[in-house]
Amino acid sequence: MKVTLQSNRLFADLTLMLLFVSSFFLFSCATNSQAEETERERERERLEAEYKTFRETHFEDGSPILTKDTVFEGTDSLLVTFAGDIMAHKPNWARGHYDEIYEDIASELQESDLAFANMETPVCDSRDYSTYPEFNVHHEYVEAAIRAGFNVFSLSNNHTNDQGLTGIKATKAWFDKKRETTKDSERPVYAAGLKQDSDGPLSYEVIEKNGWTILYAAITEILNTPNSSSYIDYIAPSKKARAAFIQEIKQIQEKNPHDLFVLSVHCSEPEYILTVKESQKNYYFELLDAGVDVVWVNHPHVSKYWEIVPDENNVPRKLIFYSMGNTISAQRTNPSWNAPETNRDYTGEGYMAQVRFQKETDGVRIVHLNPILITTYITPNGLYVIKVLNDNLIETLKDESPRWSAYLAERKKLMEKITGKVTWR
């Protein structure tokens, strides 16, 4: 899964091509001795390698792609990871070992300044663990995700009120306490999506990190039951409600100067469908026009494409993730070994996206986007764990589980068809 931010890199390309052509011409005018032939081949390979490296490390305008390894001292940038749904089906929590769920992705999460995930379950210690259709977990389940590196959570989704008002209040109280106890740590924990009082204003976080101010809010457009919805940042998917919400977020922005505004939307789209409704897409662009910089969408439980939206000068500024799929779930308990393209099998994969934002004199620019395919793998002893879905995993599983290896090789090909694109406006 790769995306190229395109504008105009004609000058850079021509410079390298001219270097290549002129070098080739000089060598072709020499005598055709074996030594000269060998030297010419070496020079050709060197130039091709240089050209390939340039294309992989620079955007279309010739500016360098900044990664955790190449960002230079003094660059005012922020690396953020976005992920999908953290689910709580019985196979995810029944056997414990919660830290093992995240072992394979912890390094990617921890190298980011902030890592976002949707916690699709109440967190209520006074009630038993519970699976679909009415989820509940205890704090230990969430603590494992935090130890792995997730530190910004959406608490607003269609399962938020699975345990009624008791569950809503317990979830908010636990995350409020976690925010307070971690505020002076290297990695504070933040969450949005639940109101302090019934019918209160929209909840949001103002996150200060490395000289950046990030405004963050989380809403849901869908609830499985209307019970206690007045305590949830619920925005009905109606024209009237959306218009009022847009005015509210404009007012919040005016009161809170910020560098970046991230909005989580638990969308009113059908689950398990890979396409995006045009009405939803139009609404997300309205949110961008209202000042949101990243629209981060969850709920479908399958991955969809993403869009980078440049400004009028073709500078990549804004971003929509239409769905990142599941980060961890047990919706694929029985993989379709012989039919990996089955729609339900998409619930077993998702992706995380590392995005680097950079401050410039005229605003914040997206300088790097690295999507990382992940899969929920069922180990031989029955644990559901997250694995980075790459060729190394597929090769490793050839000995441990040939069936999984072959299946995931096909799933990887299917997931790689889900890509990002640039939308010119």
C-alpha cells in the first residue's frame, strides 16, 4: 500500500535524466574495450540507483520525504499514527495475554508522537466482560493497548452505550483518571466522545505535543440503542443536525487556536461494504471546509481507500480516512481458506497509517504517509493477535501454518488494491 503525493517534480526529474543521458553519451563515444564496457555498465547502474532513490525519497515537487529516520534537526514536524477499531469479542479477551495482542506493532506505535484508535467497547470494571452484541471489558484490556503505544482514543461509537448509563459513566471516569495520572508522563492518554453531563456541549481534547496544538473530537452517527444517548457525542446523520454540528466545531476552533484538527467520525454507513457512499463523502469534504484537517472514519470493519486533499497551490494539506478496518477483532473466526476474497474475510485485516505533518510559514503540510497492513492472526494456541501483513510474515508461517501462509498471501494481494489517492479541488 503506497501513496505518492503528486504535484510538479519536472525540474528534478529532468536534472537526473540529463545527467544519465549525458553520461551515457560520453561513455558511448569511448572505445569499446572490455574495461570501458564494464565501467559504463557500473555507471549506468549507479545512475539508475540514484534516480530510483530520488524517486523514493522525494515528493513530486522535489521536496524530501521526511520519515522517522530522515527528518532533520530543527524540522517542526509531528508523526501521528491512525488505526481502526479495537473490538472486544470473547476470543479477544477470554484467554488473557492482552499484551501479546500488540507485540508486533508496538514499535510502530511508540515511534509516533500520537497514536489514535477507536475503543469500540465500554470499560466498566463493575460488570463482567461481555461479547457481542453488548460489549464490555475491564481496564486491563485497555491498559495493554496503551502500553503498546495507543494514546488517543475515540469513545463514541454504536457500542458506547452497550452497558447503559453505568457503562458510559464508568468509561468516562476511567479515561478521565488515566488522563490525569499520565499528564506529566512521556506519553499522556487522551480520549473524546463522551459528555460530562446530559445534553452537554461536544466534548473535545486540546492536545499539546512537541510545540504543536492538536484539537481532537470524536462523534458517532449511529447508536444500537437510543438509551442515554444524551451523554454521547452523537450527531444524527440528518442535514439539520450536521449543519448545527458544523457551526459548533467552528465555534470550538475559534476558542481554541490550534495547528491541527482531527475529527473521528463513527459513520452511518453499512458494515462490511468496501465502497463509500457519495453522501458521506460530500459531508466529509464539508467538514474539511469547516476547518477539520483529518477526518478519521470508523465503523465499517473493513478497509477503504483514503484521500489526500491539496490546497489551491497543490500543497497536500488535508486527509480523509474512509475506514481503516479492524485493528483487532474476532469477526473472522473461520477464514475462508479457499475463497479469501469473501467479503466477511476483510474484517480480519486493516491498516495503520503513519502520517508526518510539518509546519510551514503558510500552514501545515503532509510530508509523509506510510500505510502498514495488519492482520488478526489466530495462533496455534488460540490467541488472536495483530501481525504486520508482509512477505516476512507469510514466509515465516510456511512452517508454522502453511494454510495461514497461503491464505494471507492472497489476502495481502487483495488488501494492496486498497490505496490512497490525491483529490484536486
